[in-house]
Amino acid sequence: MNLKKLFSGIFTSGAQSLTEGSIPLLLTRFAIPYMVANLLQALYGAADMIIVGQFTDAAGLSAVSIGSQFIFMINSIVIGLSMGGTIMIGRFFGAGEEHEIEDTIGTMLSLFVILSVVITALLLVMIDPIVDLLGTPADAFEQTRGYIFINAAGIATMFAYNALAAIFRGFGDSTSPLIFVAVACIANVVGDLVLVGPLGWGAPGAALATVCAQGLSAVLAVIYARRADYRFDFRLKSLRIKKQKLINLLRIGLPMAVQFSLTGISFIFIMATVSKMGGVAASAAIGITSKLNGFTMLPPMSFSAAIAAMVAQNMGAGKPKRARSTMYSGLSISLCFGVFTFIGLFFFPHSVIRIFTPDPALIAATALYLKSFSSDCILVCFVFCLNGFFNGCGKTAFTMANNIFSAFAVRVPATWILSGIEGASLFSVGFAAPLASLQTIAFSLWYLRSGRWKKGR
């Protein structure tokens, strides 16, 4: 069966211009497969928590919670740089400067090869200090170490998948990444069921399943990309760095990479703070919330990425008004999802948490945290859509500064202060995230009204 035809009529397929036609329709057709792809990615991330939670104890869940938060921080670097590639490719594609695309792709892939080797070596050498620094409870230390070690050894697969997805999306193709992440999701769940279940490898088994699944997805994506028309032959001789393309890629992508990774670090600080306050149960509760958050944030994250790609093409084509209208359309749609997820997490938290663990104590602790945290489901719709707009305009330095300030001047201090209040609970700590989002929105609205996003190319 031709999977591309299966999705046609609903999802965007192949290279496509986003500079003409109905904005809501194009945006939705681009965002839906992106959202489904992220949903599947969140599913195979949550599969680790769910399957480990069913076959092990709180220590295993804590290991996956802490380890996955750290790996997410590393993945954030990859995502940020790859989004820079998407924006550059989208700009060139929208401007009709397709001769620049090959050099952009070659530079991005070459950079990713170098970074994957360097990061893998550093993580493997520093594995024990890293696990200590994360504030890992003693009961979960060995499983956390194994989880991070295996993910670090296979980090090249993470770079490969994100690079290929960035190329596809820069051309307006959001269907291909969906297909390949679906393959990874199925492979990861099967791997988890075998390695964590019958073989009893716990958290390290879940990590191995994830690495193998990502590797399979990346290989299939390369095979497809070499046969399709994506302006690059994916041969070793074509992997070369062009100085100006590298400068532009780092100028656009590095701020997002720094922003995402430092935001990840801020959540690691929160995890460590909460672990000291409530031990293994508290860290597991934060971990479960993190996985739930991966699902609730899917619509705004997906529309943010769709907005960035569509805005990049329209700014490249000299259509700033259409670019701004794209942001408003994406915000309106994502808010519908935000209100729905808030209602579910605020009023029915226990039903959702039981998917991850049958432990009554963990369910109660996580539900307490969600009661205050859930309002962020609405606020992040504004945060992500505004960020997507500014990123598409190439103003990634502003989004970086705004989100880093939010993380370290609001979220981390608020967590520390709220957890230190006499009689503090996970309910009070949960207000830190919404407070940070409010600050981010305020600064973003000021920047939008200033008109500075229109300046420069």
C-alpha cells in the first residue's frame, strides 16, 4: 500500500508552497500530521513510563523520569538546530532560491555528524557525575545510569531523525516525518514489551528499545529521501560545510537550541528540588506529569512548528501580513485544544494517571500537582504560537532570551520558593509553570506590538 496516497487529501504530501491559498486550511493540513507525528513520538516516550511502571516499582519509574528529562534536554539541542534548518530551507524555498537549499542541507547534516560524535563521547565519560548532579535517589541510581548510558551511546540516531524531519518540513512536507515516526513508535513499543517485560531489563531496556526504534526510523527516512526530490543526494561526498550557511544555521538555530536545552535544565532543577522535598514518589509524580505534558502540549507545539514553517516561506516571499495572519489562525485553533486538555487534567486527573501507574500513592501525588499545573495548558497556546511566529521571522534570539528569562528568573525561583514554604505540597509547586508562562506572554506581546519582527531577513 502507498502510504503517501493514504494520507493525501488530508495531509500535505511532498514539497509544497505555503504562500498562496487559505491560511487556516494550509496551516491545519500542515499541522495535523506534525501533531500526529509528535503524538506518536510522545506515545513511544510514554511507553517507557507505562511499561516500566507496570513491570517494575517506583525506583524504575523514577529512573525513567529523571533519565528521560536529561535526554530531553539533549534532544532539545538537536530540535533547536534542526528547526533552524527548517526555517532556512523554507525561506529559500519560498523565495524560489532552490540552488541554496543543497548547501544548507549539506551543512546541517555535516554539523550534526560532528555534534553527535562529540556529545556521545562527553556523556559516556561523565555518566556518573551527571547522574549525581541530577539529584537521583539512591534506590534509582543504577537504573538511571543505565538509561542515560544507553541513550547517550545511540544519540546519533536522534540527530539523524531530526535532521531528516527538518528537511521534509522545510519543503512544506509534514507527512513523511509522520510515517517514519509511526514506524519508530511501533518498534519502540514492541522493544519495550520484550526488553522490560519478559527479559526484565527495567529502565535500561526501555532506553535500548528507544535507540533501536530511532535508528530504524532514520534508516528508512534516508532511503526515502534519496529517492524523492529534496534537492540533495545524501551521499558522503555531499556532506560539506559552507561557511555562510553554517553561520546562518547557527544564528537561527543556536538560540532555539540554547533556549530548549536551558528550559530542559530548568525542569531538571525542578525535578531535583521536588525530589528533595518528597523523595522517589514526588520525582515519579513530576515524571508522570512530564509525560502527560508531552501529550497536552502537542497541539500548541505542532501549530508552533507549522506557523514557523509557513511564516518562513511567507517572509521569504515578502508577505509579512500573511505571516502575521498565520499566527492568529494557529493561536485560535490551538486554544480549542488547550481548553479541552485543561478540563481533562483539572477535573479528571485520577483517570488519566492510572494509565501510568496503579500505585494509589503515586496517583494521589500526581493528581495534587496537576490541579495547579493544568492551567498552563491554556497559557502555553499563546507561548508556543507567538514563539513559532517569531522563529519563522528569524527572530530566534528574542524567543531564546524571553524563554530563558522565563525559566530561570520565574519558573526555577518560583519552584524553590513555593517548595520552601511551611506546609508546602506538590499543589503549591505546580503554580510555578503557569507563572512563567504569563511572563513569557507579556514580553512576547510587547515585541509583537513593537514591529521589530519585520526588520531584517
